[in-house]
Amino acid sequence: MVGLSTPAKDIKRRLNHPGGGQHANLPDLPAAGEFSIAFLPDTQEYSAGYPDLFRAQTRWIANNQARYNIRAVLHAGDVVDRNEPDQWANADSAIRLLDDTEVPYLLAIGNHDYDSKGDADRLATSFNAAFPTERYTRHAWWQGGFFEPGHTENTYCLLPGPGQDYLLLNLEFGPRQAVIDWAHDLLNSHARHRAILLTHSYLYIDGTWVSDGHRHNPKLYALGPTANDGADLWHKLVSRRDNIHLVLCGHHVGGHLAYRCDRSQAGTAVHQLFANWQQADNGGNGWMHLLTIAPQAARVQTFSPTLGQVQADLAGKFVMAL
């Protein structure tokens, strides 16, 4: 592991035991020249039974966009638990709070967001009905595109400077090789952008890449041979790029947080962060990440608008050197 200003062994030792430390009330404010990205782990339990918690997250983001200079929201997928109209309506009402205030966002597709939890044909009728291409392109902030016309399972967005331009890249659950090839092309054409990769499954709860033998590996779903897991993504995509600096993911259960940092083939420190609180009380108690990004570092803060608390122990608050 590399690139940490907090000892990596201590972070890895405590990441799966969040919530036991001291808590402050609000995340630290960004300094001049810094901006924030909000990272929402799986919201499936909120859409199924606790919609107020989902809306509390997006309402806090919308209300605090200026105060925290929030320039994007990234959702790890499993927006809903079951492909049912009321759950999509709950998700829509939460995301609509971001639409109304023009906060940029990308939503990964999780296995629960497919028509049949990840069929081989990858049907995502309801996901694309709830989040069609027009929902992105109608916004002034949209600078990006889609892998397939009429589909939003694979998207990207550009965040212009000042100082450093960013490419936010969102890939489907267990991406197909064609999607990985598309990602390579995007990263080539935006080689001077610092890239953040978002996908539903990539890192396992123990901080290893998702690979053979792991529960809920994308290859175990009906996606079958078209799926690439976390280890595949590292070897086929992430390690081969010198402008991917951060990977964000969710999906797996049995732990809430995991982290690792590895060098790409070109020597870039690639920070990789897993988060998922769906098995915690009330489907997650509203826990989310606020990543505050400076030119040379990113501060990770774990915050719940529902509880009005920040996890102030080592697992909930640390710094990654870029």
C-alpha cells in the first residue's frame, strides 16, 4: 500500500469496524482551492423501506453544495432492492432533489437494478426509464456521454478545473470487455484528466480485489462469461492507466468499509475504496462519504445527515495522498 498520510496498516485493521469511535457533528469544511465529491453507497434498503433516509442524504448534499463546494455525487449502485414501481419512485424522489439544484451526479447500476438482478442479456428497462439519457443531457453541468444510445449503465462526465480537470467514469456491474475497451478509449482521449472510476463491484470487504471464490462475484450471476470482476478490472484496465487515481465501489456485504492503494504500471498511486452500510440499522442509517479533494490529497470523511454525525475514528476519517 502506498500514498497514505495515515498508516495504511492501521486503516486496514479498523476499516471493518466503523462507528465505534468518537463522533463530531459535521464534516470539516474544504479549504480554498479544494472541492468535494459525495459518495453514496448502496441505497437499496432506503428505496425499499426507508425513503426518508435516502432523501436526507440528497437533501443535505443539495443544501450544502455551496458550503462544501460539492462538485459531483457518485452512487455505487443498487439504487433499489427490487424492480418495483414504488421503489423506483422513492429513488426518483431522492435524486430529483439533486436535479432541482443542478448538482452533477452519476449512478452506477447494481445487480438489483437490472430487470432480473443481472440477467445475461443485461436488461435494465426500469433503470433506464428512471434515469434516461435526457435526465443527464438536459443539465448545464453535463459534459460526457454514454456507451450505448438510450442506455445510462455506462456513463462519463467531465469536471473542468481550475487547476486540474477530472474525468468521472461509471461502468456497469461486472463490465463486459467491450465496455472496458470503451473506457480505455475515453482515458486515452482525456489523458490529462485525473480520472475517478465508479462501478458496483470491485473491492471485496477484506480489501482484496473481487475474484474467484468471493461471494457475490459478478461472474456468479446470470451475466455469466460476459462479466469481469475486480481482479479482471485491475489487470485489464486500472493498472494499465496512469490517470486513474481513485476507484469507488459497493455491493458486497459482511463489512462496511475496505481500502487499498496500489501502484499502476506507470507508478500512479491508485486509491480504491469500498463502502456499503445496507446491513446496518435502518438500512444504513444514512452513512455516506464526503471526499474533499485538494491538488495533492483527498480527505475521506464518513457522515450521516440522518444521525447528524461524522465518524471521527480512523476508519471514518483519513487522508489519501494523490
